Amino acid sequence: MSVLTKTDPEIAQLIEAEKRRQSMTLELIASENHVSAAVLQTAGTLLTDKYAEGYPGRRWYCGCENADAIEQLAIDRAKKLFGAEHANVQPHCGTSANLAVYLAALKPGAKIMGMRLDQGGHLSHGLNINLSGITYRVTHYGVRRDTEMLDLDEVRWLAVNEKPDLLVVGASAYPRTIDFKGFAEIASEVGCLILADIAHIAGLVAAGVHPSPVPHCQFVTTTTHKTLCGPRGGVILCKKDWAKKIDSAIFPGLQGGPLMHVIAAKAVCFLEALNPEFEQYAATIIANAKALAEQLIAKGWRLVSGGTDNHLMLVDLRSRLKDLTGHNAALWLARAGLICNKNTIPFDTRPPIESSGIRLGTPALTSRGMGSNEMARIAAWIDQILLSGGDSGAADRVRGQVEELCRQFPIPGLED
Ligand SMILES: Cc1ncc(COP(=O)(O)O)c(C=O)c1O
């Protein structure tokens, strides 16, 4: 940082401030994580200098021999990790991975069927202000009102009636196991293609603690920066017969030059995830989520669908405080050093900007080495803050304890 401090003290200071913020708060945002020092180091290398339009062995520019070797390693590791026939590691993010699948598989005006955004889906699954919803016709499925879970019979009924060209399965805020095989059977019954978006649960799938969609779906997309614990980016896995179309959709269809520093960091994260220890890590993410969920339920908070099978949970704030919005709850918790996001809950009567829920996840806490004892303490703090009515004294008291816990469990990226 000393060079940066000289060149640009403002940015250097802000990076230091962010390091302090991450170190001294608890990250409960389910889509975030803390990467290893090896991933962090790789993402900050001079690979950022290199233009490598194209694919290994088929580049537009000269001087790509190291880029070729790096990208090939990333591809081979991704295929091995997920048991996939083909991998494209160039998507800059999860959204571009999804858009590339649409570009490869659909004509403009074709029909996509994805999960409703306000019940756990993602905006790249057909929101009307996202390119997915602007370019394609869209129809949605959701969760059942009584169980707040996906119901395959309902999805099948909708798919038969709506006749989508592509069924999209995957979520940003769904706390239960997804039956990818069941979804793939529906797609084959109605004769459409299927995309499984495992952006959130990729680490759980890679570790074998959540069923994999890879054997059942033509396309699987993911981000690398959530439970997979890698750099910010995306990946597309697909069947061999779609490889050429997918590669062309990413480049030159949707993107220009790949981010070689990020692709190298993806390769490092795949190697880390191939390590047998990663399975234990992923299992602990789930065990921690279950522990946090149980503690919150014991304190009287209702969780959407009654609990969790994965890395996240949705707290229905109305279950104890009718007037508390997700917006206010997230702000109060942040003042105490507990960072999470507001979230709609299924059939929410409040607009998304207010929301009646908060989404809590355990990947980042698990990456710091925390376990069930820490989950119990965190649940107690969440409870205290939510019941405090936004009292600043309560926030200060909890903040002190949060910082003490943070010091005991440093974030991994700062190790050398
Ligand atoms: C299910 C799902 N798909 C795709 C994305 C998009 O990822 P990105 O923000 O990298 O575009 C997300 C991000 O949260 C997600 O939850």
C-alpha cells in the first residue's frame, strides 16, 4: 500500500478504511464472503495489463501464452470441481453469465420462466427493467403461500400452461434445498431448455452438501464470489454440444477482453474448493446457518419456511414487531456492526424498498472460523438490537462486543 499511499492517498485511505470496516464488523450478507489471502493476492497482479480476447490457443493478440495456461487451468479446475462437460470462466459477473446463456439459447422474444424476484429470484431472471425482461417474454413461478417453499406440481402446471422456451431455476433468497432434478424433469416434459443459476449455493454444490444441477441441466451459471469464496466474477458450465454457442455468446457476443487477473483468482479459488477441507467448510456454513436459525426461532422470530437448509435465512420481522421494516432493522443492526440486508418476504405487503424481512447468511462468518457458540452470541445481539427500537445506547453496547469477537476471528484475506 505504500506506493498507492504516495500516488493516491485518498484511495489508499479509503481502502484502509474498508479493511477496518470489514475487520471490525460481522458480515451477514448472504451473498458476500471473505476470500483467502491467495485469492486476494492473485486478483491484484499485473495480469490486469493483458488483453486476451478470445480463448486459450485462439487469441486475437500476441503474448497470450501465460494467459492461455492460466485460463486453461481455470477451465480444467472448474470442470473437475463441478463435474461439468464444458466451462467458460470469462463472465465478468453472474448477470453476464445468465445473459450469455439467453443469448446462446434464445431468440429475442422467446419466453423465459424464472422465480419471482419478490419471492427469492434474481433480477437477471426476467425483471422488466433488466435486459432479460426487456429482450424476452417472461413468466414467473413462486413459492406456495402456506409452506413458503417451491412446489414442483405448481411449477409443472405453470410450465405446461405457459410453454416457456427456457426454465430458469435458482434464487437469491431461498433458504431451502432446490430439487434441480425435479425441475429438469419438468423442462424435459414441456420440451424446453433449463438453466440452473447456482450463484448463491455454488460452494455448497461444489462441496457436495447441496444436490448438483450439473448432470440434469443444459446450462449452469454461477458467481464465484459467494459461497464459492473466490473473486468477484461468473462462470458458465454447460453440456458439450452447447460449448461453442456459449463461448461465442460471451465473446464476441456480450463481452470484450477477459479479466485475466480475475480468471487467475478464479483458478486459485477452484483449487481451494477442490481441497478436501472445503467440504468441511461448506458443511460448517450450513451448520452455522442452522444454529443461527434455531437461536432466532427460540427467541420468537419467525423464519420464512420455518428454517433453513442452506447458508441463509429470512427473518419475518412482523412476527415480533408489526411496525418494524426490513429497511430500519438493517440500519439498526449496521450501527451495531452487524451487516445484513433488508429483504422482501414471500407475499410481502410492503414495497421492496421497505420490506418486512432481513436476509442473514453465514458464509463470511464461517470463513472467519466461527462456529455454533458464536452463532448463539450473534443471534442474541440481533434480538437485542431489533427489540431496542433503534436505541443508540444498545447499538454502542453491542458494537463493543461485536468488535471484541471480530478481534478474535480476523478476516482471512489479511493473513500473509
Ligand atoms: C441467483 C443469482 N444470480 C445471479 C446473480 C448476479 O450476480 P452478479 O451480481 O455477479 O451479477 C446473483 C447475485 O446476487 C444471484 O443471487
